[in-house]
Amino acid sequence: MAYMTELLALVERVAGWAGHGEAVEAYVARSHHAEVRAFEGEIESLSSADTEGIGIRVIAGGRQGFAYAASLDEAIVAETLAEARDNATFGTVDEFAGLALPDGVEPADIDLWQHELAEFPTDAKVALALEVERATRASDTRIRGVETAGYDDVSSEAAVASSEGVRASTRRTVCSVYVDAMATDGTQTQTGYGYSVARRPGDLDVAKAAADATHRSTRLLGARKPPSGRLTVFFDPMVTASLLGLLARALSGEAVLKGRSMFADRQGESVGASALTLVDDPTNPLAYGAGRYDAEGLATRRNLLLDGGVVAGFLHNSYTGRRSGTASTGSAVRGGFKGTPGVGSRALTLTPGDQSQEQLLARFGEGLLVQSVTGMHSGSSPVSGDFSVGIEGLMVRDGSAAEPVREATVASTLQRMLHDVAAVGGDLEWLPGSAAGVTLVVGDMSLSGS
Amino acid sequence: MIDDTVAQRVLGTALRTGGDFAEIFVEDRRSSSAHFDDGRVEQLSSGRDRGAGIRVVRGDTTGFAHTSDLTETGLAAAAEAAGAAARGGGGGVREIALTRRDEPRPAGVEILPQDVPKAAKVELLQTADDAARSEGGAVRQVSVSYADGRRQILVANSDGLVATDDQVRTRFMVQAVAAGDTGMQTGYEGPGATVGFEMYDDVDVAEVARTAARRALAMLKARPAPTGTLPVVLRRGAGGVLFHEACGHGLEADLVGKDASVFRGKVGEMVASPLVTLVDDGTYGREWGTYAIDDEGHEAQRNTLISEGALTDYMWDFLRARKEGRDSSGNGRRQSYQHLPMVRMTNTYVLAGDDDPDEIIRQTPHGIYCVQLGGGQVNTATGDFVFGMTEAYMIEDGEITDPVKAANLIGNGPEVLQAIDAVGNDFDTWAGTCGKDGQGVPVSAGQPTLRVSAMTVGGTAR
């Protein structure tokens, strides 16, 4: 905690440098990152690094300027403020420009920091990396190697303060083991990913990571290009999580304000199946994107986005909230100290149904189980709604997973997919990143193959 | 950036606990950007990031640490951490004599962006916004970004090398949104080069903006992309992404060394149509992926990867080359001093062939004509790859007809390379950011207009 106090003291000092008629916000972030990579029973690399920096926003006369520096040296911080001030003189005057104002919302009582990680010895990290690689290679004679295997952890702290009275600090730990397995049947190679993520190393499940990678790679062996057609698609939880990420971009208040959202002017209207209730809730400590405060220092909160298929709300930071005539939803996000606060989701989750993936396959009988997708960002757009991705997976026949398929795509539009959602699984799982995964069943998608 | 004598002592510290090789990579990066959106200059941003990454290699293990503290004390602490991470055993004192190599060829930058008044940068944004909106009322939104960066690097290692580079890059990006009865569509254009502000002598920002706007407008009339396998003609320039994904990554020696590439063990074999000669060239003009030295201090090179269909060589960084007892090919790159280097592409392109581009289209009875691609992804172990079309048209009876909606194309690298059956006599390049293992670096891709006889198109139309 001593260091947190030091970070807060620094941002408060910078906020105090605000001159007459100007608002200043300082954001500092500091993180410690360790990474161990294992390959063929040896340590391939071991990295250990501390990163820190400050980002300063200045708003004067309705104009915004920003500057950052990867240093907390007092002289450099002062230069950074001067640079942000100078930058502010070039903006266009915007009556809505401004920093976040304290809104009285109390932050959730959650603690995402596990001190155990700080004291976890390097040798133990090395052992976990070696073990996930070894366990994967030993799991099945068809595993011919691993592409990447390792252990990773990050402890991060951030503090933000402004001349408008905001004062907040957050900290969190997260660690993971991961492995990319390569399986062969003598003629073909297939790959599969496995991981385990936790807030403290004691909760990591190395055996599960290895078993998942083996299962996912070996079950694709013998995969062929399927014939084209229209069918029901079952998205594996990890794929659903990235789909939700794409969808959430259209639920950002910034996209709505700037005419880049298919949901603009649709608040209160039904845009999807009644099975769809989508929430972004960074106050849920199970979410890896959880946090007590957003990137502008306002308390995070639970935001309902889709309610039974109806657009219930949008995410806002203080600027988009003010300009939309509402208020911030505590959804300011930034990519570290080098960026200004945008709007984004951090802990998306669909309200789960009550059936397992197996039960869903049995219920719908026929279709395609998509294990992984490629090109989520090259062939799909949250603006137009066009959706097209490369897939690997298994055909579903007679109610269970059948032959593996590869080198094919599935496509539709996001608008249609929302209406075509046939079921949400009960297999909710919090994944690294900003969403929870769950099996999602979407009817009538185009499979393009031979 | 740091004195040779300091570098020398820090390298000694790095090797104190044993280790075969030590390296200091120092980086000082200044960036500035300006963003215009929704009819207004939203903000200017500037940043400063500097620090050093130190690695120690011992056997097959690399230890790495980085610091933003460039004093000798800070560097020595990082050196000790990296040495400990490499789990040194033997130890002992090693003297390192550093030899300054001839300074690399001058960066050739005429106008340093940091010397350009901010107002001049902002003016470009307004010009672009006006131009995009002048394409018609259906253009509803325009987002324009100006960005420049200067990256000064120094590499010193225990083999005695000291080398420096001063890299300046400039980029301009426009995204337009058009709306009509069919919904919304986006259009994008984003030229970038390893040059200073003089880029704007050649690049007309109004034209960049009009291109983005016209692209969004054209896509409003797009029909759903087809499904199934079709011939695909890739217009000069953007189609280079196909090679970046279909074989570029698979020719990176780190992936080959881990037996995670379908191109392992294929040197000397025909891996592509004889029409294909593929080059990775870090020295190429002022392209987006050009530099004087890579991030391990090795000079950039022009490397032929595929010659008339035959695989000639992979791309190499220091570690992988050392293992094979050969020289690096100048492809060791890293996102920043906070990252370990690995094998990366630079400017990867297919040399022009003999065919008339118009004739290639005329001789395609039914297919897809891709004008712009929006990036891709590959699984090098299986060779399967995708790339997205962001502006594409149908070819019917040898004529370009309706635009088709955005979709991914999917194929298998080795199969697609063999299926290239026409290569045009034109050429162009495309600037992008390549992501690998969490690190992004600037690259370009290029090719003449060419045709793949069959690829799977990920649309929805039957």
C-alpha cells in the first residue's frame, strides 16, 4: 500500500498544478510483469520488467490536449504537463469537453490484489512453465510438440486524480499458464490452445491447461474442408467471448454519438432474441477486467446493455455521457498511460441458460461446433454488421460432435445473428480479457467450404 | 544515448554470472499524433518513451530485463536481473571491446516532424475532413488521424558490436462512414512511410480522404459476398497481405525451428507456382517496414525467400542464426525496449511478372476482384490462413461488376501459393502493423495484380 499512496500523492500533486481556467487530470500506472517460456523441457526465456508512466490531460477553454511520458521523474512530469497544455491550444472548442466530475457513486468493495503473487519465487514460476509444457507433451502420443508454453504474471497499480476532485487508485494481480499444442496423425498437424488464469498462482490448474490443449488439438485431427451450406452454429465459450467484444463496440456511447453504431436510435427497441440479456459488470470480482474505478476515476458499476433482446443502454465515459444528455456509466477505459480515456466494456456477460454444451448439441441435433475463429477483425465490422470469420471445429450430427472440419468460414450479419440466437448455454466461464464465455447457439448461418 | 564505456561495463555486469552473449538495446522514442473526428480536432497528443532492454543468453536460455533508468546504476541493475534470469552458473570476468561500426547510411529524412509546427499538422486534418465530406451527403462521419514517430536506437553486444539507427515514420489515416438504405459501411485509407513530414509532398491528404469516402460509398451498393470456392484476382498493392499470411510467417526461422511451420524442411523445393518470386527487403525505398539496422544491430538486407517458385531461405534473427551457425538476415525486431526481439518481416513483396492486369481480369469468367484487404491471420503449423476483403467486386464474364460486402477469404498457404496462375506487370505496396506474440511492428506488403485460381470466399450468398 505504501507505493499506492506514493502514486496517489504524485497524481494529486500534478492535479494541483492546474492554473486558472484550466482542468488537469493525471493518470499514473505502474506494473510488474514476469514471463517464463518453456520449450522441450528447457527454459527458453525468462523476462522480468517494471513499467511506469504518466498521462496528463489538460482542458482549457473547451479544448483538450494530452501528453504522456514513460517516466515519473518530477522534471519530466512537469515537461509533460507543459506539452499537454500546448497541445490543448490546437483543439477545436467543444462545449462538452471536460474531465469527469465526482458523482458520489461508491466503488464496489472488491479486492483484486493477491499479495501471494508478489512473493511467488521465480523458481516456482519456472517450474509451472516447465510443467505445463511437459504435461502437454506427455498427455497423448499424438502430441508432437508445443509451439508456445509458459507462465505469465502481472501486478498492476494505477492512480488518477484531477483538479475537479477525482481521486482514485486501483490495483490487481493476474497470472496464467498457457500452452499451444501441436498434434499429428502422421499426415496432418492440428493445433489447440489451453490455459488457466487466476489472481494468485495457487489457483492455477496446470493439468487442465494441458488437457484442454491436447483435447482441442487432437480432436481436430483428420479435419477436412466441409461442403458449403446453411446450418446452426454452436460457438464455443471462448469464441462467444470475442463475439461479445465485437458487439459491445456497437454499444459504446461514443460509437452511437458519432454515428458508427448499428444501435444508434434503437434504445428501447428489440434488436435480438429474447434469450439475450447482456451486462457489463466490472464490479464482479470474478471478471478479469474487474476494477473498482474506471479510467477517469469514477466508480465502476453494473450496466445493463441488452435486456431480453431489447437495447437497454449504452456505455459512457464522462464526455459521451455529458454530450448524450445522460451521465458517465463508469465505462472509461484506456490502453495504459499512453492513451486518453475512451469508452469500453470490461466485464461482459450474457445471462446464462441452464443447459450444458452437450445438452445443447443433443437438443438441436445438427450443425457446426466452432472451436476457434480467425480473422474476427479483418472480415467483420461492428459498424456495418458484416460478419465473416475463418473457423475450425466439428460437425454436429445426431446430437453430438462428429467429424472435424477446417479451412472454412461462417458468415452472417451481426443484426441477423442477434435475432437468430436460438439458445445461450449454462456453461458460463470467466476468461482472460473483458468477457465471460458461454456456448451460444445461432441458427441459419452460412458455412462456406467446398 | 549511452557512452561506449558505460555499455562496456554494463555488458560485463550482465555476463558476470556466466552467459555466452549479452546485449543492450537502448531506445528513445518521441511520438506525436493529432486526431480529428466528428467534425472537430479532438486532441493532439505527444509522448516520450525511453529505456533499455538487456538480454543475456546462456545455452538455449535467454534472460531479459528492461528499465527506463538509463543511468549506469539503472542499467547495471537490469543487467544483473537479466544475468540472473539466464541462470548463469560458471561466471567470471569478461572484458568486452566495443567497436563502433560505421554509422548507418543517413536516414535521409528531410523534415523532422518535431520541427513542424503543430498547426501545420492540424491543417492536414481539416483538409482531409473537407475532402471526404465533399464526396456526398451519404458520407456521414469522418475520422482522420495524423501520426509521426522518431525512434533512436543503440545496440551494443558482447560480440563487440555497437550500432545506432534513427528511424522516423509518418502516417496518415482516414476512415469514412457512409449511410444509406442498406445501412452503414466504412471506407479506410492509410498511407505510411519511413520518412518525415516530406511525405506530404507525395501524399495528397485530400485524395487519401476521397479514396476512403468513395470506398465507403461503393460498399453501400455491395451485395452479399458469395460462398464456396472461386478464382480471386488481387489488385496490385493490398494483395501482398496474402503472402504475408500464406507464407511470410511460415518462413520465420523461429517458427521453423520449433517445427511449427508447414515450410520446415522445404528449402530447395517448389513451394509456389513458378510465377512467384518473393522477397523480404528491409532496405526497400522509404517503405513502412524499412530501417538501416534491425533491433539487434544487424544491417537490413534484401532477402529472396522464394525464387520462381522454389524456397530459397527463411528469415533469421541473431538467436536462430547462431544456432544454425549462419548470419542473421537482419530480421530481428522488437516492438520496444520492453520486448525481446524475434524474427519479423520488413517489406515483403512479390516481384512483377509479365501479364497485363486488365487481361487477367478479362480472362476470369467468374470470380472476385479484391481492391483492398483489411489484414489477416495465419496458423503457421497448419498453414491455414484468412484475410479480409474491405473493398471487393464480382468479376462476371471478364468484367468487374457489383461490389461485394466485407468477408474473409480462407486458404491453405502451400496450396494457395501453387494456385497462383497469373502475375501482372504492375506493382504497389501497402502499409500495416504486423502482430506476432503480442508485439506489433510496422511492415509493408506488396505485389503486382495476380490471380489465385481457387480460394474459399466467406460470404453468405449461394
